[in-house]
Amino acid sequence: MKYLFVVVCLFSGTVCTAADVQEGSLDVSVELAFPDLAFDRPLVVTHAGDGTNRIFVVEQKGVIRVFENDQDAEESEVFLDIDEQCVYRDSKNEEGLLGLAFHPKYRENGYFYLYYTTADADLTSVVTRFTVSKNNPNKADPESEIELMRIKQPFWNHNGGTLAFGPDGMLYIGLGDGGSGGDPEGNGQNLTTLLGSILRIDVDHTDEGRNYAIPKDNPFVNTMVKVGRRKDKEVPAAPEIYAYGLRNVWRMSFDRETGDFWASDVGQNIWEEINIIQSGGNYGWNVREAMHWFRPDGNDTQGDLIDPIWEYHHDIGKSITGGVVYRGSRVPELVGKYVYADYVTGLLWALEYDKASGKVTSNDSLTGKKQPVMSFGEDEAGDVYFTTTFGQLYRFKSGQ
């Protein structure tokens, strides 16, 4: 099989040839991170940033588990169980508890944030805040929930769900286009809906009528959008939107060293893509799928679209699982590289991006048993883990 990779030079807009990009393999393999632990559809691996070095794992069906960062760990504790208020069905497996982020000042305030499909309304995602128990750092207070945002979804799939705090202290929320196929409601290019976007909110302040505040430097604050068949009406853009034109971000992360904002967007028919997210950026869906014209009633001459820095064809994989830039010390071969995978083929890669030139310089394969990789995450030291549908956590190691 001939692999087809194409990379765009982000700032010049020109397509780099295959000769410009090193494609080999690194002397890096994978191993079980915690051999004695198993989880039920683990979707998030993270830490609290509080100096305790604990690992938190989100199970899609509504449970968060916590344990010591020790390869010999034999048990995990239930940090929070919202199974009864969270919807998950195997037949509709893009719902459930999809996101967790700890407040940058978690050590002081005990706040953490969830994104999940709520059981109290059909096809509805919520972003909520919980607080850790005052008496036990390994238990959250289940009565402490405060709802920040409620997002109606037209279909069960493409819910996105990643939550991440940026270097600016704002909470970023990755949303899908609302689901079905082909973005039938045109949400990706619609600035009046939250869907098909990455949102940015201030959780440390509130605006009237909201349990959060709109950052004054969000790109579409006070922006009016023309709507209607004749485009003869103007309505306000959703001020929470930070970037748009996205199909189903899975997943997104900030480089802890540079602050660069990475997001992988799952494709529709042919192409998977990796983006560097910019404030106000339009990433093309559903006018384009990655760098390629998609919409039957449109064209690819729209000038404000930002191309991905990397894409790959469905001959290689059919559902990208976005990862993180490795900043740990245990595997020096990966330092500075964006580690990601394909859910369908189980392939793993480490991509190197030169920010100064706006070019990808290498995309190396990583050795490992081909498994359906669901998600990536970091511990407090920057070591990287990934999860699979089989319920165990893996990490990388130098050598075979």
C-alpha cells in the first residue's frame, strides 16, 4: 500500500512535496503503563497540576478514577461517579462523559470542569463545574455541580468534548458540527451557533445571565453576521467562538512549552487533518475536507480558510485521534514531537513541526501493537499516555 501524506506550509499556503518531509520510524515502542489497572472506555488521562503526581482517568460511561502514578499501582479510587446523570449507549458511542479539565489554580480552589451528555434532556451536552471534597482529596463533592453551559445537539454523533485550559487561563471547549454526515445544517460555517467550533470562556468571572464570562478579546465579540436566504438580516455572532469550520475535533491540546494550540479534526470521506488553531481561524468544514473541496454547492476559492498543517488519506487511516506534543524526559526521541494515532488502523506517529517556517519536517511511525487508540494524555511531568477500547493505558519507551 502506498501511503499518501500531504502537508501544507501554513503561512505561505503552498503545498510541500513529499521530499520535504522525512517519513521513517523512530526507535520507540509502547508498553503497558499500569499493568494491573483496567478501565471501562477510558477517554481522558490527565493530572490535577497540584504537585501530587496523581493520574486521573475518565471513563466514558460517567466515572472518573484516580490513582498514584506508580507502574505497580493495583487499585484506583472512584473520584466522581455521574453515571446516572450521564447518557452513554454502545449503539451511540460518541455520547457520554467526554471531557475533564482541572482549573489552573486547582490546588487553591478545588475546581474541575466536565463535558458530558446529560440524561435530563435529549441530545444535549453540558459543561459543568465540580469541587473536590473538603475532607478527601481523592473524592469530589457530587453535590457541588454548577452548570456553565448547555448545548443542544441535532444528532448523537460529533460531540467533540475536549476541555483544556490554555496558557491564558481561559477554558477552551472543542465541539463537533452537530453530527449526521456532511454537516447537513451547515453549522461549521455558521458563526451564530456554537457547533462546529472551539469555544473560549472565562470561568473566573461571570457576565449577566451566564455562569461564565466572555473574554473581551474573543475574535467575534460584537461581530454581526448576515443571515437568511438573501443575506439581508444581521444577527450577532456567538461571542464564545474562538475558531470555527471544524467537523469533530478529536482531540485538542496545548504544547506546555510553546503554548501552540493543536487540534485534530476527524474527516468525512477521504481526509484526516491536524491543525494549529489561531484566534478567529476558519478551518474550512464543510466547504473543504482538510485541503480538498467538499461541499457540492460551494467551491474552494473562499479566501479566509486556514489549511491544516498535515493531512492523510483514508488509504492510511479513517479516524484521527489527536494527541499532544511530548515534553517529558523519559523518551528523548519524542521530545518536541506531536504524538497522534488513527483509531481505525491503530497506527501511531510522531510529527515534528517547525513553527518558524510553518512546515512539518518529519512524520515518523512508532512501533506498537495496532489497537483502537481512543485518546492521549499527559501526567504532571509531561510523560504521554494513550488509551484503547480494551481499557488499558499505554506509554512510550525508547527501544523495542
